[in-house]
Amino acid sequence: MRVFVTGASGFIGSAVVPELLRAGHQVLGLARSNASAEAIAAAGAEVHRGALDDPDSLHAGASAADGVVHLAFIHDFSDYEGAVKTDLRAIETFGAALEGTDRPLVVASGLLGVAPGRVATERDQPGPASAGPREAGARATLGLAERGVRSSLVRLAASVHDEGDHGFVPRLIDIAREKGVSGYIGEGSNRWPAVHRLDAARLFRLAVEKAPAGSVLHGTAEEGVPIRTIAEVIGRHLDLPVVSIPAEQADEHFGWLGRFLGADVSASNTLTRELLDWHPTGPGLIDDLARGHYFGARAA
């Protein structure tokens, strides 16, 4: 199968590309910059120049492939609404290219807002846009199943962890260094699900190969890790006190991360395991943090 991958040179994409290649697939990777193009080529994939805000390039890439894995997202928190709209247009463009072909479209999404206050399952359908920032794209993805696209949605854990991570946990570490304390909000009992990057990559490959149209999949190996536990590990590695930050001071202390850090997000992966015979084998988030690579030369 020839698979068009957006975000092919990113943190997750750089694991998905070799996963697909090892399984005998060909990969066409979207590259906006020369650096991305070089990384994609070095991984053994073919380069397709374009960008998420260039629908013509996306349509051409999808049309030239047997399936699409959409991982890219513009993480611009100063214009998050614009990033969400760009993502939705990209999904609609892929749908137009694949309509009536029964080819796979696998789209990465998130779990924030899916099931507040309880454990989310794959049976939870995307809600209104007010429920979460990427719910419109999630609904559009699943709706393509009725238009002859073998579409599936992979809701990724808040922490996709491994060496090279530049997501929420590294930012939490940076804030601890800047503030001189390792903080959590309130009691810190709220949880984030987690998954190792290589396990997530294998899930995307399995989804391309055999996920039924309209599938909702959960890229979570751990149902939920308490934020206070994460803060305590960070405090030990950086030799900093671990403190509770009042909710009303979260934005001031954590910046943009404050709007996410207090959320209680947990998710089951039972149906995903059963449907695709996916079995995560990588280390858990706390074990990965304990390895020290998140802390560079400061690791204990």
C-alpha cells in the first residue's frame, strides 16, 4: 500500500513512517520545509512538497496514494481556532480525494472534552465543537464512512512519550525550571492518559491496514496518570519542591498549559485492543520519565 502521511517528519510521524516501511508499505510524506523533506527522504520515504493550508497539495498527495494518515496539526496556541479550521479543511480535502474509493483515511485527534468526569471509551462519539477543540474534525472524519471512505479516528493520549518529546510533559518540566517549583493544580488527582510513541505508531499502521470504516480508536496505553504523580517525578529529578497551584493562579503559573493541565481526562483502550489486536508494550509514562532522557544533563 502507498500511504500519504502528513506530519511525517514530526515526533509521531517519524515513528509512523518506519513502522509502515517495515511492514512493506510505501510512504509519501508531506514536507513544507527543506528540513522536513530531508528528514523524510532520510527515513526512506518519498517526499511530497506542500502544507496543511495548501488544499491543492493535500488533494494531490491523497489522490496519488492508496490511503492517508493525517498526523499534522498547527500547534499555534495564539491562533488555536485558526489551526482547528485548517485541520478541518484538510480532512474535508482528503475526503474529497478519497470519496467512493474505500481507501483508508486515519486521522489523529485528542481526548480532551470527550467524556468529562468519567472514563472515555471508543463508543463515545464526537460531540459538538464546544465539547473540545477538535471535535468538528473528528465528526467530519467519521462522516466520511458514509461517502465510501474507510475512515477511522485515533484519539491520542494527552502524553505521547518517548525520547524527543516536545509536548505537554517537556513544557511542564520547563515551567518547573523557570518557576523553581514543580507544580500541579489543586489536589493534582486529575489524570492524563499516556502512550509510548512506538505503540502509537503501531496503532496507526494497524488502522491503515484493517480498521473498519467509521472506527473510533484510542491510542492510550495507560488509562490515566495523576498529574500530581507526574509533578512529583519532575520534582525529584530537578531537586525542586512539589507544590499545589490554586486553580485561579493556573494561567499565571503555567501559561497556555494551564487551560489543559487541570482537565481530568481518562480513556479505556479495550475495544481498540480487541478490534485491531493492538497490544502496547512500551514503558509507561512514569517509567519513561525515570529513565532521565526528559531531563537531559540534569537527569539524576
